[in-house]
Amino acid sequence: MCAIAHQLEAAGLPTTLIALVKPHAEKIRPPRALWVPFELGRPLGAPEDSRFQRRVIKAALKLLGNQATPVLNDFPEDAPPDNNISNYDENWVCPVSFNSPSVSDHDTHATRLAAEVSLLVPWHEAWKRKHGRTGFGLTGLEPEKLADFFGSFADGHEPGALLPGSETANTFKLGVNDLLTFYQEAANAQPGAVGNTAEINSWFWNETEAGQTLLAIRKIGGGKDPKLDFVIKRLTVPHVAEVIINK
């Protein structure tokens, strides 16, 4: 959207947009952008909260009055709770309990992540049967393949191309999104296992091997590949997760 905004402005059309990933907006510098501290996929905050959503839209449209560009403003409010899933009396509990991993010479991110993913595959299949759809599949790879890629990367092995013929930097973020979606859908597959976004994110980043693997990769970085290094260090862990990690 940031790049499209530049093209529209060049054609004489004033633009404003809502940015969910601040580093993208800072890098591409669209004429006018409002950064919102919400989770990916929810540029207006929690669903079915028209008052809050209207405030976000008005803040974005207000930027059209700025003639001196580029402008990147921060929206001053956090998203309200999702009332559709947070009004349950019982706390959310993940249907799969992961034992604390044992440490040995042969216990690696790759082996632990592979074992964890194998536990969740049946739950993800249950999700797809129940809902008839899935948000998983941006890369077209099976979860086991993603586990092998990210686990090996976290163990210090040189990453190859996640998808044949594609740069790792271009597909790395898609792989992260697929892994997150796989875990979120699998965790919510058990009947009655309803958790709000904050609870699921806290579970993923604090309690799963997948979360620890991605955090380990962020520490490693992209080495000599500047594009991959930028994606890993700036985009692997979403802003909303930074607040809840080890909270």
C-alpha cells in the first residue's frame, strides 16, 4: 500500500493509509500514513466496535489536510478487547500441553519443533474440518517443512531458500505468518477452547518451541544478507508480541 500511495500521489490523487508494520512505513515513506499498534489483520482494532473503528478512520483521513509530506503519525490508543471472545468465565487453556524440553547433545530446536508440530497437526486438521477453511498456506508448504526450515535455522545452519527459486528474504515473513496461523488455529480447534488474542499470543511466544525458535532466529539475524537480516530483526516478532513476551 505504501508503494501504491506514491504512484497515486504522482498521478495527482492525495492519499492516506493505515500502517500495521511501522518499519515498512518508515522505509518506504508514503505521503501520509497512520501507524496503529494493532495485530496484523486488524487495521481498525477489535471487530464490531464501530466507535473505536470510526476514531481510527477519522485519524487517518485527518492526515489528508497535511500538505507537507511525508507524514507518519502514531495512533495514540491501543485496540480494545475483542468482546466476541473475551466474555467467557473460564480462562483459555491450550488443548495441547507441552512438557518442558529435556536438554541433551541431540536435543535441538529442529527436533523439539518437529515434535511439537507433530502434536498439533491433528488439531489443525480438526480446525479445517470444523470451519471448512484455513488461513494457513501462504507458502504452500506443509507445517513439517516449515518446522524443518525454522528449526535448522535456529540451530545455526545456513538457511537455504524456503521456496525453490525465491529469495529467502522474500518468503521468510510468509513462512512466519504460516507458522503463527498453524499454531493459532490448532490451539483453538478443541471444542470450548476459546482464547482471546492476547492469551494465544502469550502462549505462543512464552510457552511453545515455535516461539522460542523464532526468538532464537531473531538473535542470529540474516548474516550477510541485508534483506533477510532486516526481515528477521524487524518483522519476525510482531509489535503486539513484544509487550507480552515474558510478561
